[in-house]
Amino acid sequence: MLSRIRAEAIVIVGVTLSSGTAFAIEPCHRGVPTIPIEQGNFAKAPATMDPDAETLHPDGKLQEQRWHNLHAAIRPLKVICHYANKDVSVTLPETIDTCVWEHDERRVRCF
């Protein structure tokens, strides 16, 4: 009985992953102070993408930044997580189309 349930779970996960269903990821650990998104593999320097939208708090301080239509960007597409002691580069899957950086929570979500 247990192996049948496990087999069904594996089939469901496999179908979900192979169907191209969008999923959300958090490429950086919470607490990351800043992130750029870079596109392409260019010899001298990658192209950094500016956010295309942002939200401010009523006092004018940054609340969040958003990058949309990432499917049109030159691949590979990378989020660079700038931590205090190191930078970590995370390559985003082809299915990712939007990333949101929440300034107050220091959190990045891509979906």
C-alpha cells in the first residue's frame, strides 16, 4: 500500500514538472540587501536589467521592485544575491517570467 501511494506521488510530481507548469522559487536567502538580475553570457560584462516597476511606502521609501517579461531576456538569466560577505549567482529556469524583491523583508521571489 505504501509503495503504491509513493508511486502515485512520484507520477504526480513528474507530470507537474514535465508539463511546464509555472512554479515559484526564492533564489536568495532572506536578508539579502540587494540583487541585480543579469542576462546573457557576454565576455566583458553581463547586461544588468533594471526593474520595470517599483512600489514605494507612503513616506517615499522603497517597498518592492519588480522585473516582468523575463521570458524575453537573453539567457542565461541570473539573480546575483549580494550578501555582506559574498555574492552568490543563481541561474533562473526558463519558466521564470517575473521576479519581485521585497525591500522590507529582504526577500526575492521569482515565478
